[in-house]
Amino acid sequence: MNRDGTHQRDRGGQRCAAVVSDGSGLRDRAGVVDLIVRGFAEHLSALARVPVRPVTVEAADAAQLAAGIRALPADVGPVLLTHADLERTRVVQQDLRGSGVPLVLTDQDATAIALTAAVLAAVADRPTALRIGKVVVAGAQYLPILAPLLVAADVADITTWNASDAVAFPLQHVVYGADAVVDLVGALPGWVAKGRHAEIVVITRGFARTAPCAAAGLLRAALNDPAVTFDLATYRAAAQALISALTVERPLTQQNARVLTGRVTDAAGSQTHTSQTAP
């Protein structure tokens, strides 16, 4: 912001993306929200090679957070909402989706895209399998969008499980016959790797290392093309674009991450135009 109170456009008038947070998803927000948001914005900007502005919003609830995002200056395009309370994030995204401005991606979306890519990559590692038949999502409440995204990615059978289900449905029984388990809570003990469960692929949050590539690629796609939307079809295309990072044994270097970011951008743009031309 300039000293006279007007907002300065990034890079000679170019529209920018923004990373926004109110810190409601952090246990201890004191003094760290600004640092986290600034660091994340710099990282995504380096990946996407577009300007990304860090924005911290003071908000006591979802309504105030949504209002803060609506009040962003006109040169801000798509927004990544991060480190906000899960329910607050859901309400804000749903509220802003109705108006379509600004376009809001969440860190939950990016994580779900990366984990979906990990599930799809597990299929590629099985030459005799055409696709994964059954996937169990343990701790589904922590990433509600993951199950719908797996459905969109053509996973045939999805079972969601939470710790509250343990008495009636022990996880050891729920995962029987599964091809993969996405473990969001660290709920899987040693028996998963033994006996009848030996063939199960276990995917943890650690597999979401490509989430920043998903976020940066989608933000750049939305800056490049105002027709891009953040929906399940676009997220599926982004997940498919990330699979190569998980099926080839190589470190995710900065250069590789930039390549993946570009693939996500291209996939999102292609998905948009395919949807527009479909009968």
C-alpha cells in the first residue's frame, strides 16, 4: 500500500494472487501469522512466477473473514485461504463461491489434490491393476473434500472412517480388502504391514509434498484465464498433473516443483476449455 492509502499494483499493474489467513487454524497465533503468510506467499510466487501478496485478516468469525477477503483491492485475483479453522474455511469458501469473486482456493483443497495424486500414483505402481477399487480415508473429518475428489477421480469404492467410529467399526476390520488407506490421523498400528493387510498402500499427510505445486499452479491458471474455476473437475485435472512426481523416484527440487506447477496450470486451463466446449 502506498503512503497515500492507495493500493500499489504488483509488477507494473499486473494482477496478483493473494495468500490470506486469520490464523484461526493455529493453536498459538501470537506473532506468527504474518510470518507464515508472508513465507507461504513468497514460496508460491517463486513456484508460479506470478506476484502473490500476503494478507492477514483480523476476524472473529467466518462472516468477518469473508468480508475481509471481499474487501481486498481490485488488483487481487484468486486467493489461497490458509491456516484458518476448518469449519470457518468451509463456510467462507461456500459463501464466496456464490458471488464468484474472488475465487478462493484453500490449503485443504491443495492437500486433497496432492493426496489424490498419491492414490492415483499407487495405481500406476501396480501394473496388473487398472485402478484402485477400494480406498479407506481414516480421519475423513479433517479433510472433507478428499472423499468427493477421490470419487471425481474415478475411485470405485470409498469408505470414510473417523475415531468416533472405532467402537462400532474397528479400523482393522474397515480396511480389510482395501487397496489403499489414506491415514490423516496416524491411526494405523503395525498390523497394517502384516498378514492379510500386507498389500494395502498406506498414504499419510507426508505424501502431500506436492500441495504447494497444486496451489501455485491453480493460482497462476486463474490469473491467466478468468474462465478458470476452482471445482472438483479442475482439482481432478490438477491431481492427474501431479502424478509424475510420485511415480518417478527423484527429489522434489525447486526446478522439479516449478515444472509440476506449470503442468497444473496447463491442466487447469485445458479442463476449463474442455468443459466450455463439451455438448
